[in-house]
Amino acid sequence: MEIKVFETIENLNTFAAEKFIEIGTQAIKNHGQFTVALAGGSTPKALFQLLASNKYNNKINWKSVFFFFGDERNVLPDDDESNFRMANENLFQPLNIDSDNIYRWETEIENVKKIAEVYEKSIQHFFRGFPKFDLILLGMGDDSHTASLFPSTKALNEMEKTAVENRVEKLETWRFTLTFPAINNAENIIFLVKGAEKAETLKRVLEGEFQPEKYPSQNIKPENGKLFWLIDKSAAGLLNKNDV
Ligand code: 6PG
């Protein structure tokens, strides 16, 4: 696990963009394609915009990049809350990504179980079995959830499937999420964490007792892959100096 603290969110995003291109270029060289599962929420938006900017938009063959989503809300793809919509507006459309390169949760399907089953099948079909993503981008909520693996929810205990529906009582909603086995099988995992409001939780996750039911982000431990925590200075404010 590599923890890197950045003075500014701009420096963090630049490092993340360089890492994205480095991992992607290597993946395309090694096996002809780059599979990446995107994080939702607000943090990744600036990174998506940077990747779509003139600085990076010609640094990789986007036709060989295949996009998935670490999680999704139970909303339609054009909803303000949709993780797909945020990526579509800030990354896919600006880069003219072909829809054949985008695998989203089909939240227009009639029920939550079916949405998860369909996504599970499309991922298993793409990977011809259990997925090994080249890169998974993750955020962390101030309750230490990641993807839509929220504290004390059923999906935390899913050890077989790749993609599941998950009832999140505290939000009074259904969410969709990749599972720990699917995430931890990735070659590379990058957490993007910014903001002082995350400092307390981040300290507990990185330095506190191992309590994954309470702090699901603690259970992100790639089997054989690499884990990077990219953190801005304010989120890292409470970490022990020798930890970073
Ligand atoms: C989501 C995300 C979620 C997110 C964290 C952090 O659908 O909300 O996938 O896991 O990464 O909630 O969100 P922010 O980046 O908005 O702080």
C-alpha cells in the first residue's frame, strides 16, 4: 500500500491522471486492452475533466479502454445523482468514447435484483469469468464506505458474486456495487480522498483497529495488486507523520 499526500487537489489529480495513463498504457501493451472501474461521487469529476483535457486526451488509445462503474445509485442514467451521468458528461462525451466501450449498470431495468444480475453477467461475459480489472478508482465517504459498500450492509459479506444490489437503510435507498472479491482482485486500486471532513475517518481507516464492518474501506486489500491512497493535505491532517 502506497500513501501519497498532496499539497493541493490539483497536484493529486495530476498524479492520478499520470498513474491512469501509465497503468492503462502498460495494460494495453500487456494484453491489448485497459479495463477500468470508475468511482462515483464528486471527487473524481476533476480527474475525469483532466483526462479529457488537451494535456491527456491524446496520451492513450481510448479505443482500447473499457469503462465500468464501481457502483451506481438507483436512479436513471440521466439523473443528476447518476454516477454514469457524471462520467458521461465529464469523460465519455468529451473523449467521444464509443458506447461499446462503456459498461454501465442498467438502472432502467424494472427491479434492483435484475439490475445487479444483468451487470454481473455482462462483466463475467466481458472477462470470460471472474473479473480482474486493470484499475479500480475508489472514493471514501466520511462514514468510510467505498463504492456502495456501506457500514453494516449486506453487500459487505458477499464473497462470491461480482456485482450486487445493496440496501442502504441510512440513506433509505438501494445502491449497486462491486463486491470486495471483485475489487480486491484488481491489478491496481487507487483511492482518491480529499477534504478535512474525511480526516477523522481516514485516520481510523489507516491507523485504527481493523473493524471492516464499521469501516468498510479497511477491507480494500488487493490480493496481488497494488493499492494507492491519494490524499490531499486536509484529509491527511490527522495522520501520523510516519504514516505518510
Ligand atoms: C458514490 C461513490 C462513493 C463515493 C464516496 C465519496 O456513488 O457516492 O461511489 O463511494 O466515492 O461517497 O464521495 P465524494 O467523492 O463525493 O466525497
